[in-house]
Amino acid sequence: MIDVLSKATHNFIEHQLREASTEEQQCDAQKMYQADIDLICSGETKKAHFYYTNDFIQAVSMAMLFEEASDDETIIDLVNETTNLIAGSAKILASDIPDRSFDIGIPKFQGKDQSLNTDGTYRAFYINNKMMLTISLP
């Protein structure tokens, strides 16, 4: 499941932000915005944690709104919408893989200044050698 989420994340960064990204299995520990979304695969529900740096959310804001996100409501909307777009793309990508399709829930903003959950599997995504986003599957 993490591989499909990774591909969807690269696609989002490439097509929405028009940036190249690299992926690591470790990340720079820092406080980030967090949203969670349920992924339902073969009747089993897993909660995926998405963590975003402020720089990443500002890049999303510039790409989608053509301005910086300055208020909390806009940032929360962008965090949830980005999570939904990546998970939705992963759902589409997984439909091409036998026994790998899944459904998605509704993203839930968990807060800012959240610490990364390093239990389980996670991937960090970098743009220009700067960590921007991490996905964790406990």
C-alpha cells in the first residue's frame, strides 16, 4: 500500500506543483501539519498519517490558490484537500493492480506541530533536497 501512496505522491508533486521529488525511508524530524485518512483494503482498515511542512503547504497554496495560505482555516483546507487528492490518486492507481484496490475515507486534520509517527512504514518526500512531506502507515 505504501508503494501506491508513494507513486501517487510523486504524481501530485510533479503534476500539481510542477516539481521533481526524491523519496527516502527516513526523514528530518520536525513538527508538521498532520492529517489522517482511513484506507480500506480487503475489508481491513488502516489509518494513513500524512505530515506536511509549512513550506510544502505554501507551495500547494501557490499552485492552487495563487497566493500564500495565511490563515488557519485555509491551511487546514489545503492539508485535507492535499491528503484527499493523494489518497484518491492512489485509489485509482491501485485499481490497476490485482488484489490491491482500496477505498478511502475522509481526511481528518490532526493539528499543527505534530511529531512524526515512526511506528510502521513511512516515506519522506524531498523537493530540492528539502524534506516536504511524509506518509506513515503504522
